[in-house]
Amino acid sequence: MSIDLDAFWMPFTANRQFKKEPRLLARADGMYYWDDGGRQVLDAASGLWCVNAGHNRAPIVKAIQTQAAELDFAPTFQMGHPKAFELAAALVKIAPPGMEKVFFTNSGSESVETALKMAIAYHRARGEGTRTRLIGRERGYHGVNFGGISVGGIVGNRKTFGTLLAGVDHIRHTHDPARNAFSVGQPAFGAELADDLERLVALHDASTIAAVIVEPVAGSTGVLLPPVGYLQRLREICDRHGILLIFDEVITGFGRTGTPFGALTFGVTPDLMTLAKGITNGCVPMGAVLCQRKIHDAFMNGPEHLIEFAHGYTYSAHPLACAAALATLQLYQDEGLLTRAGELQAYFGECVHALKSEANVIDIRNIGLVAGIELQPRPGDPGKRAYDVFTDCYRQGVMVRVTGDIIALSPPLIVQRAQIDHIVDTLRTALRRAA
Ligand SMILES: Cc1ncc(COP(=O)(O)O)c(C=O)c1O
């Protein structure tokens, strides 16, 4: 039976090219997908940075099935259900110290909107209502809603959508290949780029700034690691000026960088952090914002029968998502997955950095089980070389991700060494063919 591909307008996809040469994934298990023709494809991208424990994991599947038959839906506006509270407590247990309150959403984008609103409302609740300005970073990705693209720094995601949110500014990105190309782990140079926040404080005044949001490792823009000392410096500047620090951990959360969260890997605790993706191993849409108790407590005033924070989603803490997330967290713990990337980091890094000698590779960056391999763009045809590598790898049976001329690898945290070898060998072949 042939499928009619016409109606589905695909997200973040080159629709016309895709429909000429479709890549249809029909089944998944462990490290692999199988396409609609039964061909096996090694997943080197954890689906979309989310399937951290690998595909089709029995405890998660069972938890979702059981939950669907027991409690399909329960509102969490003025009502509740036990697993929502159980999950919030379980998240706090593994979160960086001080992150004690959890607000549930359905995606990374919604987590970002929630965190930005929470930051502005927090200052207002404390009598600092002038703090409404939001600061992002160039090249940042914070999802696709209006707040997220406003603080985001990827031009292609912003330029076609009008004037965006008012009162937003950006600090400089940290990508500096002239000084840091082919760094293994965190780059040595660039901590001083955090001082760009001081420039914006001087320009706008701290009394107008609510929060700054950054990804501990910028993922979607092509895996940019924070220079040594950079996040510490950002934290210090925020503290000095009463600005909230938001870490967008939608990708770095749940073990990607070698510890449960980027905040722990880099030793910097934010005021709020956004999560999604790996929270349910990608099985059911879910996101969350974790925040320090002081943020939450600032809202807890006024008459007790009134709603303190006018925000939430119909599906916040959906029972199926909570069941999936609880089973996921248990699986992560049982199999030591939240620290496994740290154990494999040296081997993974060594394999990936061996691609340095291939033609057109101009930078390689890695931490935990994530790597970015940046290619020299084809003259006058930006993005085409990496796109060719992506389609070539897929034809060879390995799914990688590309963004611009950067290839991103983020395999499930259950990946074996032989599978890392296979991913890198496949990539090498594709790079040579794309020379
Ligand atoms: C750092 C970051 N924030 C937010 C998002 C948006 O998440 P979602 O696609 O679930 O809305 C992403 C997605 O890749 C992300 O990487």
C-alpha cells in the first residue's frame, strides 16, 4: 500500500525533498529504527535528542498501557492526581540542590514560555514590576513559540515572524573557532564573553531586566560548549544585578552531558531550568520547569482561594506523561544511564575527533554523548554539504542530525562502543563522498 504524503505539512522539514525521497520510520527497538521497507537504521540522534534510554523500553511501555486503562485524563487545574505529585518529588530528588518546585508543560517550547512568564511575574510579585526585559543569547534555541524565538538567536527561526516580543536583547554567542577549534570537552577560551551581560546592564539598567536564558550547551545551533568559567561568570553577574538565570536544559537534561543535568556537569545552579524530551524518554509529550523555592514562594501571598500564577496547560501533568516519566526515571536509575555518558565520553570523543583529518571538517566539539562536527560550507550553497552527509548516512543505515553545515551526534545513552564505531565509520564514508 502506498501512503499519500500530500496532506502532512511537515515541521522543520524540507517538505519537497522529503516527499521525493521519503524516510519513513515504522518501528523502533533499542538503538535501532526500521523503515517502512524493513531496513534497519542505527539511531545516532536519540530520535530528536529525546530517546535517552533507547527505544521501546518495556517498563515505560507497560507503564503507559497500565495508566491508559486506569486514569486516562484528570485536570490539574484545581484538581490533581497522585502521579503528578509523585513525579514532581522524583524530579526534585535528582535535580541540582535548591531546585525544589516543578511546573509541568507539554514540550520544551512550552517550558520556555512558562519560565519566561514565571521570571517576569516573580519580580512583579516582589514589587519589582519594572523588571520585564528578557535576555537571550545569539545562536540560542528555545523552541518555536513567540517568547522562545524572541530570546532565541537563530536568524532562520526569527526573520519571518514579525517584530516578536518587545524588550528583548541578546548577549553574544560563545563560538570562537579561531581560538577553540577541535577542543576536547569545554573550550579554554571565552569566559569573558559572559561580560557581555554587563554591557546590556549598562545599556538597559538592571532594574529593567528580569532574566537571562541560555542553554548550558547550545544544542540545536550545532553543539556549542560553554568555555571554562563562562557559566560561573554569568551566574556571578546575574547575582550582582538581581537578574534570574534560566538554564534551558531541554537537551542537556537527563544525562546527555555525563551527569543528570548540565547544571551539575558545569557546577552552576540556575534559578529556573526548563526540561522536556528525555523526561519521558520521548514516549509521551511532556515538559517541566524546575525552580528554586524562593521563586515559587514569592507568588504565595494574597487570599488563599485565589490562583497565584495564572498559567497552565490542559495537559499539564497528563497522567500518561506522568506514568511514562516515572517509569523513565526509574529506568535511568536502574541502568545508571544519567551518568553513562560520562563513562563513555573519552571513547566517544576519541572516535569523533578522529574525523579531524577528513576533508572539509573545520571543527569538532564534544561532551558526554553529544558531538558537533562542523563542515566547510560548499561555496554559494550553505548547508548543502552537511545535508548530503545526512542523506548519505541515512542511505547507509545511520540517522544523524544536521543543522546548517554542522552534523550533530547524540546517540541514546545505552549506545555500545561498537555502535559508536559504526556511526563514525559511516560518517567518514559520507564525508569522503561529500568532499
Ligand atoms: C534547548 C531547547 N529548548 C527548547 C526546545 C523546544 O522543545 P520542543 O520542540 O519540545 O518544543 C528545544 C528543542 O530542540 C531545545 O533544544
